[in-house]
Amino acid sequence: MTTTKDGNSSGTILLAFAIGAIAGAAVALLYAPASGEETRRRLAEKAEAARARADALAREGRQFVDRHRDTINEVIDRGRDAVDRVKESL
């Protein structure tokens, strides 16, 4: 997982964003003038949408990490090759 300049991992930031979005949507719905049944239905719909979005963000995050893992492994392999070439030349 990548780390930001202030020491937070990208997963932590995504999770905080998702929780904030869910909480904000819930508060907005609770304060909107609607019947209890209508409010519960809206909350259920928003929760399902938030879950789908969180799943998509998690999938995108895993793909992001996988892409960078491959790049890092490639750089490590190149570094090892360079070290081996230097050792051979000595």
C-alpha cells in the first residue's frame, strides 16, 4: 500500500472518505422531511450504493497496488542485474 507524505496509507484515506460519505448521506437523509418508511428506504438505497462504490474503490485500489508491485519488482530485478554486471566487471 502506498504512503502519503503525512504517513497515511492510501487504503486508510479511501476508508475514511467512504465512511465520511456514508455518514454525510445518512445525516442528510435523516434531516430531510420524509416519512420514516421513506427515510429507511432511502437509507437502504444509499447504503447499497455506498457498498457498491466501496467495492469498486477496493477493486481499483488492489489493481493500483498490483500495477505498482509489478513496477517495483521490475526495478528491483534491473538493480540486481546492474549489481551483477558491476561484480563481473571487477
